[in-house]
Amino acid sequence: MYKKQAIKDYGREISVFYARSVIALIIVVGLLLVLLFRQFKLQVINYETYQTQSENNRIQVRPVAPIRGLIFDRNGILLAENRSIFTLEVTPNTVGRKNMESTLERLSQLLDIDKKQLDEFKEQIKFRSKYKSYPIKSKLTEQQVALFAVNRHQFPGVSIEARLERYYPHGEELVHAIGRMAAITKDDVDKMQAKAQESQDFSQVKNYAATNKMGKLGLERFYEAILHGQVGEEKVETDVRGRIVRVLERTEPVAGKNLYLHMDYRLQQKAYQTLKESKVRGAVVAVDPATGGVLALVSQPAYDPNLFTGGISSSDYSALIQSKDRPLYNRAVQGTYAPASTIKPHLAWVGLQQGVITEKTRVRDPGWFSLPNNDHRYRDWKPWGHAATMDVFDSIVQSCDTFFYDLSVRIGINKISEGMRQFGFGEKTGIDIVEEKIGIMPSRAWKKEMRKEPWYMGDTVNIGIGQGFWTATPLQLANSIAVLANDGIRFNLQLVKNFAEGSKLDANVPVMAHEQIEAGDGHWLDIIKEAMHEVTKPPYGTAKTAFDGADFTAAGKTGTGQVKSIAQDETYDAESVEDKYRDNALFVGYAPYEQPQIAIAVVMENAGGGGGNAAPIARQLMEFYLDLNKERAQLAVADKSEQAK
């Protein structure tokens, strides 16, 4: 059968082809025009905007932390240094808010980061720039560095940086003098910004752009501005991952100044070990009477400041906080104790200087004292009395309470308070430690303001033996005895002797206190100093046993501070009261007697009598220091001989 063939319409097919080609061309041209317009907009219309963003991504200005100044003792022994450590750091902006929690959780599992470190990191990034890196864990071990390096690709925005961190080679031996550093908190930043706002000077805020830690206590805090130095900066080119390709410009930071102290580390170490071996809480402060330079400052118990510089663990911090012995408490400058009989020489000077008594004045001593028309008996530590009558000289030597009860009433609280302030009681000593407390030098006005009560005569009687409302720090006691040793000249106490910047050395010039005692011709001081010398000698000196056999001369005064009041009809029995209610042992003194080189105060909490407990420690430290000075003098002579050859 014949099959019919279809005839093609070539004309129509050509028309369709051309139509489709034109449409395709129009689409392509249209898209090309869109692309060209987009390119024109990016490169011409928005040129300045995107150029700035591009430069910011490629070039960054980074602050460069200065090197913190070092701290040395008077002989050049290094007390605080900077050590290189590896630190794990996180840049919040790179990690991103959504990924932060999961990143921190995985880092914690990988590198054993505890909750306290995580909390501190989170607190830091709350109030500071998100574009900087912040430490989350310091002092990484080599194993931790290697472990992170293997897993680094899983943690964008996290890096390991080499940093300098404060290190205290002598640990707890010096913490209460030098202090310590710790992380900058929100409170620190707020204070800096408030100060900057007030002065319209923001240089100090900028100066901490590359710093994560600052001095928190002791010298580290007091001289923070000097130790810290000036921040530098560098302009760097980075790749798309934020890694530095090259440094374009750099302004070098200025290192902080070094500090050289009056302190002799060997004496400090001896004082620390001696007090620690006694197994009691307490403090020792030693001063050079001629300058006010602090030779040793110990508070026991203490703690290792290195625990704080890298971020203290929760368990370590809890142990310090919960310890009943309160190792964080600086007893040398913050501990306030009844000065007890250590102030009898000072009170005697006030009485003599005021003309209330003379060196020949004698007071009946039956072993107690009573106010007129009052049958209450203020007891002497020696119940039967020291002698029928006592003068001021023997009363200092034998620490006669009865004489000083009587003397305090004769002088009156107004003149006592005024006179004792001349020795520095109730005032700061001027020492370069911010956290110093001033204790209480009571007066009528003080009691009216603080207790809302009038001053009673019985209050004055208690003041006569350094009890009642009167409290003083070990630092004030050392300062007050240095004034007597130095014939009435009183200096502000200082730890720092020199500031060093490179090879340039600037002296921290000794500063005399704003108020000096009126020593006159020195006659009254001579009587008191001679009596204090007798305190260390037989047959009656209350510290004669402690200084028995010493190959040097000394002067001093013992003290036994009551912690708990004893009723009129009670007898104190140390064995029957709790440890915390037992008497404090105190001793103040200086040596050599003829030409003092060291003045010292020892306070031992709940240790008992001052003559039997605190005085032996003072004797050991005086002996040790005088031997050091002899050694120093011999070396100086040998050096001169060597140079002369």
C-alpha cells in the first residue's frame, strides 16, 4: 500500500530558529548588563565603602604589651620576674556567639579546663572588645600544646600564644610584702574608665589594651603604673584566616621600671622560717631606723602567689578561703592587736615630756591599782607587786602595770592620744602598700562617734597598759620603736629603695613623717632607752632570758596582750581557755643598743607571754641581721683592698 510522505515547512522552521536566537541573545545581553551594572556599582559607586572594609580585613593594628618591671632585694636577688609560658587564647568575634558554648565545652574536654577558668573567661569577654584574644588557660604543658596542635583545625578562633607571665621564685616567703597579680576584672575596667572620663585622659585605658593582668596587692598594686610600662602597637597584614602575613609598622612598647627594695631577702627568709617553725599565726616587721626602709615583712601563714597569676583553680581558692588560719590575711599591715605593754616606753616619754612625772617620781605598788572612790582593782601581772614603790625606769624594766595605770590617769586620754599619734599610732606609716590599716588610737571624740558613749576614767586606765580600745598593727609597732631608736626622728616606712630604668637609677628618697616628736635635749629619751636596754639584761629585765648570752647589745620591751577579759574574781589559766582566747605574745626592740641598725616588732597570736615567745624570735633575727652586716662590711674592706692593688 502506498504511504503518504509529510512535506517539511523550511520557512517556518527558520522563523522559529531566529525568534529563539533573538530571545536568547536578549537574555544574555540583559544578564550581561546586570553584571556590568553590579560591577560598576561595586567598583565605582561604592568604591570608598568597600575599599575601607577590605583594608580593615587585610590590615590590623594590634597593641603590643610592655614587659613588666622586675623586683629585686637590696643585694640584687631577684624577687619577682617574668617567665615565658604558652597560653590558650580565644577570639570571641572569630568563634562567633552561636559556636562559643560548644567551642568552650570541647576545649574543656580536650585540655582539662575547669569551671572557674571558664567563668573568668566569660566574665572577661562580657565587657571588653570581641576582636581581641583572651586567655582561657595559662601555663600549658608541652603535651597540651601538642594535643591542641593536632586538633587545631576543629577550633577556628582559638590559638596558642607565647606570653610573659609574672613568676615569684620565692613563693609564699614574700607574698605579703610584694603582693601578687591577677586577671583584670570588670570592676578594674570600670574604675579606669571612670577616672578617664573624669580627667578626659584616656591614655591609661589605652595603655592596658594588650594587658590581661594587673597588680592586685602589695608592691605590685602600689607601683602598678611604674611596673606596667607603656603599651606599643604594630600594623600587620593578615590572610583570610586572620593569620599574620607580615608586620607593616611597629611602635615598640616601653618596659616598666625595675624596683630595688630596702629588704634583705636573707633576713626575710630567716624571719619567715623562724615564724613558721613556731607553728603560730603572727607577723614580723623589721625596719632600718636611720631611713625607714623595711628590711623584712612577714605574715604567717602565707600562700603561693603563683597560684593566682595563671588563674587559680576552684579547689585551691576554696582551700585558701576556708582555712581557719586565714593565709590570705596580711597580719603585718592589716592585723590590729592590742599593743599591750610594748607601748609603756612611749607612754613614759609622754609623761616625762608633759611634766606629769619626773624620773624620780615613785608610785606605790601593792600589785593593783584603784581609781578614787572606786573599789574595782586593776591588777598587775605580778599579784604581789614589784616593790613597795616604783619609778619610771624600773617600771619599764619590770613592766610594772600599776605604775602605768597611775601614769595614764595622771596624763589623761587627751594628751595620751595626742602624744601617741606622734609615734604613728592611729595613722598610716606611709608604707608603699595600699591595703595598710591604721588601727585605733582612741580618744574621747572617737568613742563618742564610734560607740555613742562618753569616755570613762576606767577606759584611760586600760589604755595605760595598751589594752581597751587601743589597737595597732605590727607595722606601726615597728615604726614606733624605730622612732625611739632614732632619737625621736620619724620616717615614713618604705619598701622601695631605688627605681631602675635601664642603667639609670633613681633613689626613692626617705621621707620624714609630717609629725615629729619633740625630743628636746634628748634627756627623757636617754632614760627610756636605757631602761629598754635593761629589759634585755638580768636581773629584772622581762626579756633577759631571751637575750642571755647574746654577743650584741639590744633594747626592747615585751608585751602580753589579753584577748579575753578576765573578771575581777577570776584567774587566767591558759590551759583552760580555747586557743583563740589565749594571750598574744609581743616584743618590740632594736639593736645594737648604742648604734641601732635594726628595729623589729614580733606579734604571735595566742602564743602566751611576750618575753618567752616573741622576744627569742626577735633576738634570733637581730643576731642574724647584724652578722649579715658584719659580712657585708668585711666584703667591702676586701673589695677596697683588691682595688688598691
